[in-house]
Amino acid sequence: MQRKLILSTPLLEITISRICQELIENHQDFANTVILGLQPRGIYFAERIKHELSTILNKELPIGYLDATFYRDDFRRREPLKPNANKVPFIIESKKVILIDDVLATGRMVRAALDAMTAFGRPEKVELCVLIDRIYNRDLPVKADYFGKKVNTLDTEKVLVEWKEQGFLIKWNNSVLVIF
Amino acid sequence: MERTRFFDKMEQLSTRHLLGIKDLNPNDIELIMATAKEFKEVINRPIKKVPSLRDVTIANVFFENSTRTRLSFELAEKRLSADTINFSASGSSVKKGETLLDTVNNILAMKVDMIVMRHASPGAPHFLSNHIKANIVNAGDGTHEHPTQALLDSFSMQERIGDLAGKKIAIIGDILHSRVALSNIFALKKQGAEVMICGPSTLIPRHITATGVTVSHDVREALAWCDVANVLRIQLERQQIKYFPTLREYSLYFGINKKMLDELDKEIVLMHPGPINRGVELSSDAADSHHSIILDQVENGVAVRMAVLYLLAAQN
């Protein structure tokens, strides 16, 4: 398996703060906005964004973890995925939701997440924020409102985001890799 | 071309049917518990439904009476968005002499993917599993096994006292006629718990110690020993002969009341699979005390059955 590094600290830190600036531009003080990280890997990126925003705005922002496993459209059609915990400690009714995931590829997980979200209320608006946008891998008409980096990859390639919070012991601390 | 992805794949059950706890391995039990935990969160939301089983049809085939199990299964199926049909032997062609296999094959001809079955004969679901393609969930077969009840009992115990390895569980009451007792013994042993069964000697099956349990005939001894007491119903409808003189005498020797629980120098957890004969095996003050997790068991029943149905459906 060949690995290629496409993003790492410090560029990753700069990317995160750039995304946060874009978010602030659209959501100002986040009075009516909540952050939802998508399980299993989007939560680490969501926590980073939340931490950065909290520092800039000097206030705690509400964050939730959403698991869309039970809402996937490929259940019984391919190997099932492991469900993860949902942690949505607020009602998203009439809120603006920023849905955060690490990698956007087919868009199917996002579709499932939009479905899963309705169990917690009807959001006023949903925006999608991803670190890596695999532009030519889409199955569904899904577009990211905020993205860290667009990459052009094949279906057979994998894009892996390794956060140090996940316990990856690598020399770059945080990194995004393409694996052939 | 198969897409590659990094998500964690779910483990799968080692069996296509849930016929009894005896066929499961400890990993299966752990997987069901972990999945049930996620479903418990789902059923406590304002919107309690997920679309996972939207293309699955499940038949609930009940040849024997049931309230809790049937409602619980039906609710679990609906919460997973499965299509359900219900069949009860009373008021059906079974009364006209149709065989079990014919009845079920007719139901399956209507394109049903899963069968949830309760039957008065031990082994009925095992027999079916040799002849039909659909996944079978045993919802109780005579005095043999009632696997989902044992799983929900284990889930409820874990919620209260954590990992069951090394914990002491007493099963008290009519062991001889109880499918819940046998499934519970298998489930608890596989999770490393110590099990004691307690009841009048006429209601303890012969050779039960072969399953690795200890036997007591003194309910006070059992209560003093255990962390959890799972109290079973006296199943008068299955008792064709007299196993003890009177219900009053049974209640005096084996009934549990609040006073007995208060006299213990420790907290124990009190369980009952229902339906309770109040004043026989459990007094009302004990059944409604803070020791009791009887209603938690019912709530967890839906989550555990969702997990079982989900995991079996995942194999197709």
C-alpha cells in the first residue's frame, strides 16, 4: 500500500482557521447555530473547529455527535458498519446546523446524516463542512459549503485523516493521506 | 469496482437464526449488547424510529399466548421500519389441522424475510430452521429457551452492576417449567457470572448442575449470596400435577417481600420477566421497591430485540 501525504500540520492548522473565518463570516456570533460532527471520524474535525471558534469568539459553542449508521441506504446490500454513539444534547429545531465530516466522497453518508438529523428536529438551515472534498467520487448531488482541500482521487484510493486525538503516532501529528 | 473505505466494519453474528443462547458465543452476546445500547438511545429520542429495515418483512408467528414479548417484538420491528404481519394460532387454519411447516411455508410464500416464533413445543424453531430459508428468532419454545428474554435480562443487569464476569446471580422460582431460566443460565455462564438456582426440589430439573450452576432450596440463603435476584413466575398452566401443596405455602417458603430485602446488609437488584403473580413469588412492596428493575427490563426488551433483528438482517 503506497501512501502519499496531501496535507499536514502546519498547513492543516491554517486550513482550519481559514474555515473558521469563513464560518464566522456567515454565522457571526453563532447565536442560533450548532455544530454536528458526523461519526465516526468527523467528530475529531468538528471538535477542532469548535475549539478554534470558541477561542476566537470567546464563548462555548454547542456541539453534537451524529451517527447515521441506521439511516444508510446500503444496509443488507454490503457489509454492515459498526454503529457509534449519538450525542446530541440539544434540539436542532429552527437552528442553523453546520454538519462536519472529515472526507466527502460519494455523498451517501451526508444523505443518511440529513435523514438522521430529522430525529432531533427540523433545522432552519444545514450547511456542510468537510476537510477533504474528493471531487470526482460523488454518487449524489451533494456539495460542501466549506472545504479544506479539494482532491482528485480514484474510487479505489482511500483518503485517511489521522488526528493525534485518535492516537496516531506519526511524525506530522495530524495529517491527511491518500493511500493507493 | 468495489469502493474502498475506512469505516469500521461491524462484526457479524455467528449464526443466521436466534434459536437459543446455547448456540451463541460470548462475542455474539457482546455484539448484541453493544448494538442494543445504541438502539436504547434511539428509542429514548422524541422521534423513535430509524429506517434500517425498511425493505424487510417480518412475520410474528405466535402459537402460544403472549403480551409483553409480542408487543415488544412488534414495537422493535416498527421502530426499525420493518413491515410486520401478525399471526396467532387461535382463529387461524392451525385449528383446521394444518401442520407447522405448511403454515410457515404459506406465510413465507408471501415473501417474508424473518420469522419471530413462539411455540409450545420445545425445539419447534430448530425444526423450522432446517426447512426454511428465512431468519428465525425464537420468542420462546415451550420449557426450552427464550433467548431474547435472557439477553434483555443480561442487558438490564449490566446497566445496573456493569460487567457480569464474577457477579453472582440467583434465579429463584419455578425452574422446571421456565424457558427464561435455561436461557438465562446459558447467557450468564457465557458472560462469566456465577449462577445459583433456588426453588422447591420438585421444581428444580434433574441434572441442572451439568450447566455449572449451584442449587439451593433456601431463598434467604440465595438472597444473602447474590448480587442480582431474578425471580420467576410459578407457571401453573404448565403444571399438570401438584408440585407443592398450596400457593400460600409456596409463598411462605419461597416468596420474596420487602422485609427480606431490607434485612440484607447489601443492596441487591430484583428482576422478574413478568407476568408477576403478586403475592406469590413477589410481594407488591418488593416488586414496587427501589430494588426492582422490572420496568427497565421491559424498556430494554425493545432495544435488545431491535439489536437482534438488526444484526440478523445485516447478514443478508
